[in-house]
Amino acid sequence: MTHLGDQGTVQVYMSPSPSTVCSPSTDTPVIPPGAMPAAPADETALSAEARLCVLREMMSEAFLCLDAHGRIREVNGRAAALLGVPAQELQGQEPWTAEPALAGTVLHERLMAALHTREGGRFLAELPSRVWLDVNVRVVGEETWVLAADITRRQRAESEVARTEERFRQLGERFQVALDSAQMAVWETNVATGQVFRSEGHDRLYGYPHPLTEWTHERFIESLHPDDRPAVQTQLDDIAAGKTDAYVSTFRTHWPDGSWHWLTSRARVLRDATGKVMVVRGALLDITALKETEFALQEAVRTRDDFLSMVSHELRTPLTSLQLQAQLLRSLAE
């Protein structure tokens, strides 16, 4: 409510909520609930305790003041609402007596510890109503002050984030198992920064039993078979020139143990609005066994063709001789 003073200024007065339990001192006049000073000069009539009581009611946090035995001396409306008990009925009671469901909870145990050790602290506690509180305890003289903020939404959001991260972790592990089983790996190159992300099995496909500290474009080019480098380099040049946004490349790579292995890489290119290459990401597959089978089949086909050619030649040779003899006999008969 407002009052217009003698100087034309607007004075604002607030009275404590009737639901708030306060214990102001008896030697200071207190404005009863609903009453309002008649003039600005009467502002001094609003005691310090009454002002503090109003301030506590304006707080979004729950506030409790406990005596040395854990009994409630003062409580604001927010705390009463969380406990589910009218503020007037809480005064002089222990919180877990007024609300038996609190007995044995983290809030009960931590407050009892603070009352016993006379040491404050900060902790998280969940009420039986599934409300999460960020509780701050402060020892003030013989009293213990408790300030609690409702963080239920934040806690639920953090729990959901944690569950989501755990799901992604499990999916990542399963994906890695699938990649390892198929002798595959995934990779991504940030062209702007030069940073290369690669899955756990990427370096094994190049013959390194353990992941290297870093993987560079130069290391990749050096590992290629000399006969395969021109084709791979042409594809990379086409990407830079904007001629392609996807490619499939098959090449041989030289392992540190001296052996050669076949890999095939499928990749896509991501560009910015101007067409500049930003990211190239792809998948890598070891096809050495497939290539060895392919070469074995090709060798078998060549062997078969050579054999059939030889047999055909041998079959044609006696037939030619018989044809000449038959022609000679016909000539003699004539």
C-alpha cells in the first residue's frame, strides 16, 4: 500500500504476513498484521524484527531458525509450504516431529549433526515429496539458521543430462564393438583447425596397436602405396576445387611391420555458405582379406583359361592332321 507524504512523494509500507511466525522483542512496538502507519513520521514504529519478518516472507528460499534443541523458533511461509504444515503450528516443534516423514532423511541427519557439532555446512537433500533442496546451514549464537532453495528443476535436468550421457556412453561402446568386429573406423577432419577426430580402432587399421598422439594428413599420405598416391591426391584436389562432396577411395597402406594392407574410405564433405570446405568425415574399412580373395579368384581364372587354351590347342592339332590325310586319300581316289 502507498501513502502520499507532505512533499508529494509516495511512501511504500509493507506489513508482515499473518502466516509468518516471528518472535520480535517486547520493547519495540510492532505493527500488527494488516495495520499501516498513518504518516511517514510513523515509519519508525515498524520494528527491526518486523522488517526482518517481512523480508523473510519476500524470500524465494525457505527459512528456519532452530534453537539449541532443534525446535523451530522462526519460519517463513515458503518453509511452511515445503513442510506442508501451517507456520503457526510449527513454532516450538522439531521439523521431523511436525512432519514425521522427514525422520531418517538426509535433511534430518545433517541438521542433527549441525546441532550436535555446532558447525554449519551446505548440502543437497530430497524431501519425501520429491522436492530437491540446496540447503545452507549457519550457526548463529545459540541458534541454527537453515536456508533452503528449491532446485528440483535443476536437479531433474542434471539427472536427465547424466542419464543421456550414460546412454550415449553405452551406445558409443556398442558402436566401437561393432566397428572393431567389422574392422572399421570413423574419422573426421576439421579443415579450419587441422584437428582430426578418429575412433579408437582407426590407428590399428594403419598398423599401430595403440592410438598415436596425433594423426596428420602427412602421415596418411606417407603410408600410401606409391602407385595409389596420385589417385588419392586427385580426389583431394577435387574436394578443394569444389568438384565433389563425396568420394570412395581404395588404396594400399604400408604398416610399420613392412606389410601392405588394403583399405577403402567413404567420405562426405561439409562446406560453409561460401562453399569453403569446413569438415570432411568418413568411414574406413579394412578390405585386405577381400582383396586377397579377389586376387586368388583372378589367379584361378587365369589358370583355368591357360589350361583350356592348352587343351584346345592339343585337341586341334590331331584333328588338323586327320583332315589333311583325308584330303590326300580323296585326291588319290580321283
